[in-house]
Amino acid sequence: VAYLTFDDGPSNNITPQILDILREQEVKATFFVLGSRVELYPELLKQEYDEGHYIANHGYSHNYSSVYETAQSVVDEYYRTESLIVSALNLPEYCSHLFRFPGGSQGGKYANIKNEAKGLLEQNDVQYINWNALTSDAVGTPTPESIMNDLISTTERKKQSSNINA
């Protein structure tokens, strides 16, 4: 089983292309959106949702020094973005309950703040999820071959399980 996710959008030039391909291939995905991008392109977020994709939260800014100023600032970014998602979808009851930390939930300069933020998110009934395979598609000018090579190399050591909980 593979779960296809996209981060950092919506983007006016890339998201429509992604949606076209997903529609053509009859594939659903999860879009981890940035609040700052939802403000710019609410209609694209609505299109993602209307086409049956899941909308999840990637924070507001993706600016590490701002996101990780404190553990509470992580939660504040989550709720700021949730509010924008609700507004763009015009669904007052919508809540993704799902967050992807910019840069991942572990390690790095902000590891302690991330760990504290995990507890705060959990207290607010928000789960977090990382990626477990990377394609490096956002780095430089990748080729289809380099994308597949990166995907294979980042998944070959992963434990396979027939008991996957989403």
C-alpha cells in the first residue's frame, strides 16, 4: 500500500497539473497545505477537496524560525491554517486532525520544540505524520529516472506490513 501525499501547496502552476494527472489515473492523494498558499489560491484547495482528495495541514508559513519559535507557535500555525481551510472549503465543521511538521517531526535544530509541540497537538486531538519515502522531486530538475531511484532507495529498508493503520 502506498499513500500519495503532496506538501507546500496549493500552487497556481503545479497543482492543476497534479490534479489533472490524478484525475486521469483515478488516484486520490492527501494534500498537506500551507495556510499562506491557501490564502493565495483558495479555489485550488476547493478543487482538490471537490475531486475527492484529503486536505491536511502543513502549517501556515513553512518558515522554520517562525513555526518553531515555541511549541505553542506550532499549534498556532496549525489552527491558523485550519481556519483558512475551513473558509476556502466553506465547511464550518471541517477539521483535518492531521499535521505534517515542516521539515519533519524529528531531529534538527528545533527537536526539543517539535517534541513539546507533539504533546500539545495530541492534547488538541491532532495527529502528526511524516513521510517515509522521498522522491527529491522538488530539488533541482529531476528526471523520471532520478525520481524513481530516490523513491526506491528511500523505501528499500522500510518494513513492509499487511497491517497498516491509516
